[in-house]
Amino acid sequence: MQIINRANARMFSEVRLIANGTNAVVSIQEALRLAEEEGLDLCIVSDKSNPPVVKVQDFKKILYEEKKAKAKQQKSSDLKEIQLKVNISDHDLATKMNAINRFLERGDKVKLMVRLKGRERENPERARALVTKVIQAVPCKVTQVPGPITICILEPVK
């Protein structure tokens, strides 16, 4: 979108003005005068049509709304981290799974991590079994990360 001022008004002789419920073909000087009376800017909506379409509106407000919409699009999802231990009780596991469901419903990704300490490292199958139990209970897309610590990333199903 572009603003028309006195300097670049020579590009057009007539424009289709959209302002305050009016839709008329007027001279560029008349359109600029109306915009100045209202204290707003004269913005080009479409310069491909004949005559070009212009609108009387606040240009800074449009820029602010576009910036706000762009920022909203960029914030797609966060990565939340849930840590579990192999010896977790059933009630605690249910609470963690409720939190995982809540995060996934919001559109966030969840990093599920099962840490093994001391002698627990001798049986990594227990950690994999716990992760499998969580994955089966929660509808999500799973990416497992190989390594000594059992880690998987859960993404919401779209």
C-alpha cells in the first residue's frame, strides 16, 4: 500500500475515491483535499484499475495492524518440556499426561524426557516402555531422538 501526497499526485489525473460510504470518480486534487480535511491519508488500494482506486484512511493504523498480524503468524508454537522418572506413580503420570494434552491442544510441541539415574541406567527398556505408554494415551505425532537419555518430541496432529 502506498500513500499519495502532493509530490506524487501528478501520476494520476482522476481516481476512484472510497471514503465515508462514497464511491465516486473525482480529481486527484479533490481526493487530497478531502483527505486533508479529515486529517487522514490518501492510500492507493489498487493502481491496476482504470482509474486507480484510493481510500481515505489512517496509514499508520494499517501498518500497525499488518505488523500485528505478521507477529501473530510468526508465533506458531512453543516447545514445552516434560520430564519423567521411571518410578513415577500412576496418578503423577496421569497429571503429566493431562498437561501434555493441554499443551498439544494449544498447538505447542512437547519434549518428553525420561531421565535414568544410577542403577536405572541398566534397564533402559523401562524408560522406553514408559514413553510408549504416554504415546499410546496421547494422540500426537512422535519424533524420537536417539541417545542415552530417552527423549521424544510430540507434535499436535492437525
